Amino acid sequence: MTERFHDIAVTVNGEEVRERVDARKTLVDFLREDLALTGSHVGCEHGVCGACSVRVDGVVLRGCLMLAVQCDGARVDTIEGVADAEEITDLQQAFVARNALQCGYCTPGMLLTAQELLAGGGVPTREQIRAYLSGNYCRCTGYQAIIDAVEAVAQARAGVKS
Amino acid sequence: MKPAPFAYAKARSVAHAIELLATDDARLLAGGQSLIATLNMRLSQPALLVDINRISGLDRIVLKNGDVEIGALVRHAQAERSAEIAQAAPLIALALPHIGHPAIRNRGTVGGSLAFADPAAELPACVVALGGEIEIVGPNGQRTINAEEFFKGLFETALTPRDMLTAIRVPAASAGSRVGFAEFARRQGDYAMVGLAACAQADGKRLKDVRLAYFGLGATPVRARKAETALVDGDVEGGVSALANDLEPSNDMHASSEVKAHLAGVLLRRVARQLGRAPS
């Protein structure tokens, strides 16, 4: 089959979705335009900024550097699903408490990436947090408060007093 | 910033991928971390994308006959976690954390990095330093090419549009192996302004078989042969001076040739220190 349009079946935030997609549609455009899941943001569209971060089969990827047609049979989790599952409530609260966002455009990607780091266990150093978040750009707060928030949650989850 | 229309096909096997590549203007799609960016920017407009991600058996890391073989579809993140890579390809293990960002490494492939041949990419230089080999399958069957002959020019390799890179092989490290890796990038995960991948064998208190591969300085990874000889003689500063003969750094948007030449010397001193240490 060397066609332009393909039928795909994807599990998005736990629900099976069947759609016909144009091969050229990126995953993030598919989520936003076809499924109205607008929490994943479109920034640079060439893999630099991290605003489009989504989880595919358990790992965080660039939604602009994967095609929707490639997600046939995959499990996709967006910021909506991960937040609704209450997996990152503590991270969200810490971002609010530390003012780790202003416009919020980068925040969904920051949260998903930070959660992937923290899911690895242990308390990462600030350097490790910076390195892990290096592919997620924030253009308004600067990064200090974001690192603070992630560090605070890492310590809280590990039962360390900050 | 949306791709031009193209057809898409999932290859079921390497043979099927080669068959699909017979279409004019077909391109292989692996991790897509460079290709899809160029599609989005319409820097490339293929007629057909041949997706090789579902081909089984290409995502293995195996030790055989004294070599480490890394399948084309091994993701950078998978290689980063691999005990085989840590043990038997420590140079690649040192380089992996410098490649892009975690989300890029989760998806990008070792084969794709080699096939794309970005002059500032880490893995091509590692494979050149290690004297590795590239496995290629094309319409006329399989062939093997030395890494140094594989990289032909700027984004240009020995691959034809009908070929597929299926694996890379590098000699497995032994007790006497020494490796070093360092790069300058403006920010964590950016492409390197200048980088250096190096390996050698310990020879008593000295080094032999020193191989230095610079990246980010020219169209392809560049061996610094006179500096290699100086390091074998134990003369690091002589090696730094020799770089003036070995390298012809080109200007790019990040740095002038003078800055790059200076940084190449700084990297040589750092990497020489790493080569002097036994792995921990």
C-alpha cells in the first residue's frame, strides 16, 4: 500500500480512536485538529522547542516529528490524559506554587518531560533536571522556577524534606 | 510549515523496503528526527515515505566475533540504557548523552544518524574513530563499507537512494581500550560547534593506535593524523600544534574558523586526559 490516505486505530488517553489520516499530518496536528486535544502545543515544528511533547507507547516524543499515520496501533497519552489520570497533580501544583509558568505555552511539554525524568526514581540533581529539560524551551519565566518546582516534587516524592 | 503531500508505506521487511525504494523519489523513514523536520520545512518533498520502524530484528545490539553490532533501528535511548554498549562500546556510551534531548533520543535511531551524516553529529565521528563498518542492503544484495569510506561529503554517504543501512559494527572494547569524548555546544543538546571522539590502546604507560575523529569542523568527520602520532609520542602540546596541519575548520553560523581551530586544541587536551585514564 503506497497511498496518501490511511486508516489508523490509535488508543488516545485510553480511548480507541479510528480515523482516516493524510500521511503528511503530524501527530500533534492530528491531536489538535482531529481530536480537539489542544493541550499539546505547536511551537517550532522542527523538533527544537518541545511544546508539542506527547507520550507514545510510554515515552515522551516530539509530536511534530512523528506522523499520525505512524501511530497506528500505538498508545498515545497527551497532557489531558496524564493530568486527568492525576499522575502529575503534584507537579502541576508545584508549578503554580513556584510561579513556574507565565504564558503556559511550554507547560504541557515541561510537565510531561519532568514526569518522565521523575518516573525514573531517585532525586535528580538540579544539573540533571536542567539537562533533562534542555529540549523544552520556555520564553517567559526563565528556567529557575521550573527547576525549583521539579526539584521540590522529586524531593517530596522521595520523602525528602526540602 | 506543513509537509507537502506524499504517499506512505510500511515496509514489512528489509527486502520489502528495498522493493518500495524502487519508486522514484522515495525516502526511508526511521526515527524521523531530522527527516520530518525537513518535511515540515519543505526542505525535502519526497513522493513516497517508506517507514522501516516496524521491520523486526533491526533493533538489536549484539556482541559477535569481537564486534558490537548495532541494528539500524536501535534508538539512542535504548543504546544509552544498554549494558552491551556501556561495556563493549564505551566511546558510543560517552557520546550518546550529547545527542539532542531526551525526547529526540527516545525516537531517533543510530542508523538514521549515520545515514543522515550531519557534519556536526556525534555518532558518525565515533564510528570513524572506532574504525567501524556499515552494513548496507541494496537492490544487488548486501555490502559492507568502512566508516571512513562511508562519509563522502556534506550530508553525503556511500548510500544510494535505493539502499538501506541495516547495521553498524564497531570492534568491542578490550581491557586495554581507552576512549575519550568531548564537544562544545552552545547549549545542552545543540549540535556541536566542534567535537572530538577518540580511542586508543594502552601500551604500558603510553598509548598506541590513537584515532582522533573531529566533527563539526568540515563536511564529514575528520581524522587528525599528525595529532594522533603526537599523542602516541606522549606529546599533547605537539598534538595541539599539529592540528593546524590536520584540520581546516570552516566558518559556520556558530563560530569562525579561528574559534573552531582554538576549540579543537582545547578539546584535544581534555580528550588526551581521558585517554590516559583506565575506564572505571
